Amino acid sequence: MRNLTAGTLAEMDAPQQRHIHLLDIALDGQTISITDDFTDVVIGLKTYTATGHLLQFDHDGDADGMQINALTVTLSGVDQSMIASALQYDFLGRRLTLLRTYFDENGVIQAPFMLFDGRCDGPAIEESPDDGSCTVQVKASSHFVDFERVRSRLTNLESQQQWFPSDKGFEFVAAQPQDIQWGGA
């Protein structure tokens, strides 16, 4: 479980909740910081620019959104400066973080906590000439999204020769003992 503050835990249990998301995408020398709130949000020295209902998140995770492996961020109604940023930077492999924070009944913001930390797969831009709308979509995956996936390359002769037909480096691997102790007796 995350280290959540008492204030955040209290607001998560409250009958009426108000929470917002804070999104950071790290680019070369610049970080895009936006929020789905209707006003700009300042946390510490960082300002998250308000996008309101124009920012949406689609993720594969558990029901309460506490564990997310893949995330799609959609920003609709995008102005030309955001499109220019999307086209100017190479998003592939860039860090994307998504935080959530709650407000108490007096409107005081609680400590944000991490929902997602991963790497961008890249942006997709859709423009509609009919109605003039534009949508920017960024997909990202967590570091462990395919942790349990079996890789296609094995450490045996057959797998090695698929890529390097004349390489005999794994020729005698099958004859080796299965339990090899490295660096000790």
C-alpha cells in the first residue's frame, strides 16, 4: 500500500469526494504539466495548467485505479501550441507520471500520490476538417507491463542460430549442469 497521508485517507473515505489528476510528461528541457481541474493547480513550485473536461484517461488497472499498467491520455479541443509541442518533441520513451490528489470539504488540497509512472509510446494526432476539432492522444506503459511475458529468444543453440547461423557459442549449453553458481565456490 502507498504511504498516504491521514488527510488523503480521510477524503478517500468521505461520502462526497472531489479529486483531480495531475499529469507530467518530461520532454527535452521542458515538462508538460496539466490537470483535469477547471483552474490551474499549484503544488510546491509547479503549476499544472487547467484543461477541465478536455483531459481524459483510459487505463487498464484495478477498479480503484491504484495499479495501472498501461495508460492512454486524450486531450481534446487542443490549441495550435499543443499540436506544435506534440510534433516538435520525440515522445517515445519519455517519462509520463499521473498523480491524483483530493480536496477536503474546505477546498484544501491534500498531498498528491502516484497512480502511474511509465514511458510514452508516442503521440497520435487526429484532426477533423469537418468540425475543426483536434485530439492529441499519448499512450504510455509502465516499466513492468510485460514483466511476465516469455521472450522469444532463448539461450540455446537453435535460438541463437536463428539470428546468427554460423555462431556455435551455445553448442554445448544443453550438456552443462542446470545449477551454475556464479562468483562463488
